Amino acid sequence: MSNFQKHKNHDTYFVPGLFRGLRVLEILAEHEAPMSTSELAREMKISRSSAFRLVYTLNYMGFTQNAKGSQDVELGGRVLNLGFSFLASQKMVQTARVDLKLLRDETKISSHMAILESKEVLFLECIQSKSGYLSNVNVGRRMPAYQSPLGWILLSDLTSRKLLALYKDAEMSQLTDKTPNTPNKLVDAVNKAVETGVVVSYGAVGKDGISISAPIFDKDGAIVAAIDISGPNAAFDMNVIESFYIPNVEKAAQNISSRLGYAANS
């Protein structure tokens, strides 16, 4: 267990079901081999039916899976991806922070960095504006990728065919009338992001908001993150979108990509 200090209201705040679910993951990791539901139940000193419900839920979420040719349980791809994503994201945040702060200082607009996790945009960093137009985005916030210009960029390594298949049966709700609400409209938005490199959005996420987004590449040329500056219309000087804001976002993205080993002309 961690060195976390128990709160005086520990019994009120503590969630036993969540604790047991996470213990399943810990036990499987420690065991380093698939385990039966009965073995997990004995290890956790709970009934087999309780262990079965925990495993069923974790299987449903992709955190565990049945071992090949067996009913035994092992860690699933999602929990492994979380670990790799965490390590990679920490490096990216540390690498990008200086450039995101400089981007905020130069533009006076809040800057953000996000990655794609499943079909969601996950915000890793938010550098708040000092101008009074604070961002409503916090680190750790998630949103559907199709709803965000950052998401369109992050999805742009996928082919149109894969995108259509990924969103074939998805329910796509609009934040504004500029949010893609069908797979074909999403493909159009993603293809445009590929074509332009930088996505300038007027009201795609919020009716009176602007964002300017650009991709972050790793050493292999894959898109591993995206950054933006975003805020209300009033935070921007509309006369210099093309001449000032876009070049600054591009410069920051290029610097971060370079720090991650990307060579644009290689």
C-alpha cells in the first residue's frame, strides 16, 4: 500500500468496490501468470461470485482478459497501455512545458497539449493565460475526439476507411453546429486537418471560441500529441490570426517535435 495518510472520514470516503477492482489488477501483475477466478477469490478473501463480478467488469472495460484457450484471467491491453501512456505522457509534458509557456506568453492565450486515448482526447497540460481569459480545460480532462480540433489532428494518422469503421455505430452529439456529427463529416474534418497541418477553428467546441491546433510528431514521424491555443473570441486579435497566432503555434509544435527527435526533412 502507499504512504497515503488516512482521512478522519476514511470510512465515508473509501470505495470498497473500487479498491477490490484495483487489487485484482495488482494481484495479476504480481502473479505474472493467468489466474482463475477461484484463485483470485482466495487471494482476496472474498466469495467466488464477488470475484467473478469484479473480473466480468474488468474484462468488459478491457483491463483484464481471458488467457488464450482458457477461462483464467490475465492483464488486458488497456491496463498495459495506461502504463505505457503514463510513462510516455510524462516525458512529453516535461519536454513540451517550456514551449507551451513561451507560446502562452507570446500570444497571451492559454495553451494546451493532449494525446489520443482510445477515442478520447486526454489533456496532459494546460498553461493558463495571464490576461484574465482563463481556460476552462484542466489537466486530465477527457472529451470525445470527434468533438475537438485537437482530436481531428490526433485521428489523422488513421485512413479514412479505418475512421469510418471506428465510428460506424458511434452516437455523435454536437457541441455546436460545427461539430462533426456523422462519420463522413468527421473524415472530412480529419482530411482537412491533414491538408492544412494547422487547424483554425471558429466555434467547433464553444459557440464563441477560437482554437488554433497543430500536431506533435515523434522521431518516427507519428503523431503522438497535439497542442493548441484556445479561448473566447475576445481574447484574440482577429486581424493577426494568419500572421501572428498561426506561426507561433506552428513554431511551438515544431520545437516540441524536434525535442522528441522528429526531423521534418528526414
